[in-house]
Amino acid sequence: MDWPRIPWPKSKAFLVSSAALGHAVAALLDVEQEVLAEPLQGLSMTSLRQAFRGSR
């Protein structure tokens, strides 16, 4: 059979960093998780601008 081939990373460090990125993406997509355990690196932690807030 012609199964798709998954390339192996060239180093263990790359595999570990790729796995960490996959966990971060999964955490962002988990709609049942109320709060992330820790902030994700690279995302803004500032308050939301007034233009993006809903009217109350």
C-alpha cells in the first residue's frame, strides 16, 4: 500500500519543540478549558482596545 510517509525530525530538540507547539495549539482550540495553565509565549497579554469591546 501507499501509506503517506511522515518525515522524522533531524534532532530530538526539534521534536520536543514541535510537540510543545502542538500542545499549545491544542490548548487554544480546547473550548472546554476555561483558562490556560500558563500564558502562551508570543501572545499579547495587554487589555483589549475599546474598539474591540462589546457595547454595554
